[in-house]
Amino acid sequence: MTATLLDGKATAAEIKDELRARVKALAERGIVPGLGTVLVGSDPGSQAYVNGKHRDCAEVGIASIRRELPADATQAQVDETLAELNADPACHGYIVQLPLPGHLDTQRVLELIDPDKDADGLHPVNLGRLVLGYDAPLPCTPRGIVELLRRHDVPLRGANVAVVGRGNTVGRPLGLLLTRRSENATVTLCHTGTLDLAAHTRAADIVIVAAGVPGLLTTDMITPGAVVVDVGITRVIGSDGKGRYTGDVDPEVAEVAGKLVPMPGGVGPMTRAMLLTNVVERAERG
Ligand SMILES: Nc1nc(=O)c2c([nH]1)NC[C@@H]1CN(c3ccc(C(=O)N[C@@H](CCC(=O)O)C(=O)O)cc3)C=[N+]21
């Protein structure tokens, strides 16, 4: 291994320490930040993610507000749950765990969240604010990636960044974040219609892969010394028959990259830390 690993877990722990202090200061003003989660159905992966978020909350002193609905919940039941959380003053921000069961209208659900309580930063109004450069809660994964690079002194200003993937939760908003005046990176947003992906990734100082394709980025696709960020997380069945998660970056890339944000232990913990950050920021605003 030649690449330096950028430890998202350690950096997230640092951020949680900072948040704990901010939560304490809020307590002196009589404010306890509250994070809500809405989980529809009992997918074990989604349950595990939601449990992780509540564990994080307990660690920093944020109150947890859990709403669980059965897999066959009606759209009206979901709508009502969102209306309750929108009206609950103890809930400073909340998330609806995605994906939702197929019979529910994801777009409708995301639009029913009060944009000021949008802890994920994925509400269309907030994505629009991001486009326009207005103040808004930022999408957690893109924000976590920028924060991790910043805290490890990876320069963004003037850097050529190849983002692979144009999804609504990572690639698309990440391109917007990185091209803000405050970051000033130059971004090439690559996707399944890109004709010569390797030409773009080879030309980049920083390659961020959020395609959901295991092993997509291979050693021949980067310039030696490049910074590589693995955002992929795909459940695969290993040769032992057990399920495990795998990233979008081929393990051999660690021999060629200068710095690597690994999966696990990279972007995931940072995403969770940014969710907490969004809630604390909202509570500080009063
Ligand atoms: N409304 C909504 N918001 C989300 O932010 C959201 C979602 N829906 N649906 C599912 C995806 C997935 N996601 C992850 C977050 C952290 C890890 C994470 O921390 N992973 C650990 C490994 C697993 C663990 O240790 O728990 C790591 O990368 O080191 C993984 C995945 C958030 N998502």
C-alpha cells in the first residue's frame, strides 16, 4: 500500500466532539436539538443505518425521534407522519430513510418535508438554493466529502476533480458544492453516457467515485499520486456465501493513489456526522 488513507471514522469522531460542545452550549439556552427518522418497512440494511443515526445522536446529546411504519403503510399514513414532524417543535430536522417501498411516491414524500427541517439537504427547494448559492442545509454525503478533504489539507481551489456518478444524493449536488466560489474546483461530472471515462479520471487530481458499480475505478484509470474517494456501497455475496459491502474502487488502486478515502471507514461516517451537523446548525438558529 502506498496511498495514505484518509480516516473518515476518526475525522467524524472529531466532528462529533465539536458537536457535543455545541449541544452543551445549546442546553444552557434551554434547547435540545432533535433529529427525527422515518423508516417505512423492515429492510435490515435500512434498519441498521437508522439505528446508527440514533446511536450517533445519543453520543452527542441530540434527542432521537423515531417513526416506524409498516412496509404496507399507505401514502396517507406517510403524509400524516411528515405533517406531525413538520409541526413538532422538538424536531429540528428529520430524514426519511430511502429507498421507500415501491408503492409510495418518493418525490411527493421528499417535497412534503418542511425545507427548514430537511436534515438530508435533499429537498428540491434546498437543492435549488444550492444551485443559486443561497443559504441552505447541505446534502450530507457531498458536504462530508468536502469536509474530509478540507480537514486533511487536500486543496480544492484550482484542482481538477472527476466526479463519477450524477445521482441526486451524491454526484449531482457534489458537483454543485465543489464549483462554489468558496471551493473553486473545476469539476467534470462523468456518468454512464461518458464516452471515455478513463480519459477524464486520468486527467484529474481528485477522483470521486459514486456510481454504485463495484470495482469500477481501476489502477490504469488514475494518474499515480491522485487523490481517490470511494463513495460506492453495494451489497454483494462473497465467496463464503455471506453478504458484505463493497466500494466502487478496485483495492489495487491503493498501490497507485497518493491519498485514498476508503470504504468502509471513509465517506459513510462523514455522512452521518454531517447529518448531526445539519440538525445542530438548525437548532442554533432557533
Ligand atoms: N434519507 C436518506 N439519507 C441517507 O443519508 C441515506 C439514505 N436515505 N439511505 C441509504 C443511504 C446509505 N447511507 C449510509 C450512511 C452511512 C454509512 C456508513 O457509515 N457506513 C460504514 C460501514 C457500515 C457501518 O459501520 O455501519 C462505513 O462506510 O464505514 C453507510 C451508508 C445513508 N443513506
